[in-house]
Amino acid sequence: MIDDKAFAGIKHIAVVDANTVLWIGEQAFNDCENITFILHSSAFYIGDWAFKDCKSLEQSTISRKTKNVGKSIFYGCESLHTVRIEANGIETLTHGMFSGCSSIKEIEIPESIKTVESDAFISTRLIHLTIPSGVQSIENQALWGCNYLKAINVVNGNTYYEAAEGVLFDIPQPMNTSNTHITPKPQKL
């Protein structure tokens, strides 16, 4: 276990080998600006802002064993260009997950992802994005500031989104007829 803020602000760390660590706490490596590579193949939990502002971080893998990822884990990692998401247990790309990662040009979203939260890719340099069939929700501003985005593709079988000429569209969902509709009581003026 690596506790919250355990190495926060330590400038001389360059490579992190956390292969036997099961838990990476919140802000564990926050502002460790010289880290270039992180190995964490056993971590089932990565806390909020775990690698925030690791400005030299170039690559990272979210392993198959990872089940829970906090928000903004790579926030401000401006040199991060390669992220492999192997985790099949993760269903959400969390709020601000890649915010400010201005070197990311492409990322493969795994089939297990159902939700892309707000600000997930804010101000990245994504050029191409493929939305897998399992994605059911892309929150407002998830792609805000992605000024280099040229192509969005939606995998066949996704019943929530479609893309045409580089524009992402919601597919209207049928209303659930089993819902009870409640009419509010009139109010006296």
C-alpha cells in the first residue's frame, strides 16, 4: 500500500516500480515532476490525483487487476503520450482522468467502459477517438478543449451514440413505460 501523499512533491524520483502494490492512495505521487515511467501491475485501486502534475511522466498502464480508479489520476501530466488501459473491471473514465495531458493524441477505450465523465479528456491533443459498443453515457465537457480531434468513430453495436462526419450524436432511447408519472399538486398564487 502506498498511502495518500506518500511521495507527493519529491522531485528526484524518476521511475516507480509498484508492481507488488495493491493500493495507490490519493495524491501519492502528486507533483513528482521527474517521474517518466510507472509500473503498477498489481494495483486494484488508484486514488484521486495519484499522479497529478507528474509533468515528465510519458507512459503508464492501468493493469487488468485495477478495479477502481479515482478522479483526475493523470491531471496535468503534460508529457504523458501513451496510456494502456488493460483493466476490464473499470466501467468509468473518471472526471478529469486525462485533463491537461497535452501529449495524448490517441487512446483506446476498453469495451468495459460504460461512462465517460465530464472533463475526462479536457485539453488533450486527441486526434482520433473510438467509442466502444458498451459506452452508454458521455457527460458534458468530456471532450472540451480537444481542438485537434479530427475523427470520432462509434463501434457498431453501440445503441447510445453514432458519429457522422466527425460529429458525435446521442441516439434517443425509448421511454420506459413502466415509470409512474406524478403530476404536481396545483399551487395557490
